Amino acid sequence: MGLCTYGEEFRMARKSIAASTRDRKVPRTYRLAPGKVAAAQRVLRASTATEAIETALDLVLFRRELVSGTRAMLGVRITPPDKTAR
């Protein structure tokens, strides 16, 4: 725990069954503001609206990992590396 776990299965040579089930695409219908989707598509340089939405969701999950990791580090004293160790 405390390590970034999102996307870990992608570093493996073969996808696990759990990863392929989680990544399975299913049709969904959402009412989204077209301007907001287009803006996200431009910002994320996504070629399609679906790609923009998936990338945005990935960023939300990554943000959760960052917040969790930051909270875990509260109170940990960080010291600069020793310059002579290089």
C-alpha cells in the first residue's frame, strides 16, 4: 500500500484476467456539454471525444493516487541528498 497501483498491470508482459475485465469497453450514454468535451479534447490532444474522456478519467485516478501518497508522506522529513555521494 502507498505505492502507485493504477496501471501496474500495463507494465507486465501479459495482461492478467482481472486487468482485461476491468479494461473491457462497454457502451454508455451520458449527457455531456459538447463545449466541455471539445475543450478537454483540445487540452488533452485527444483525437476523439472517447479518448478525451478516457484520458480525463485516467487523470482523476492518478490524482487520487497523488493525494493518497501525499497524505501518507505528511510528517516525513525530507532531507537533501548528500552531494558527496554522487
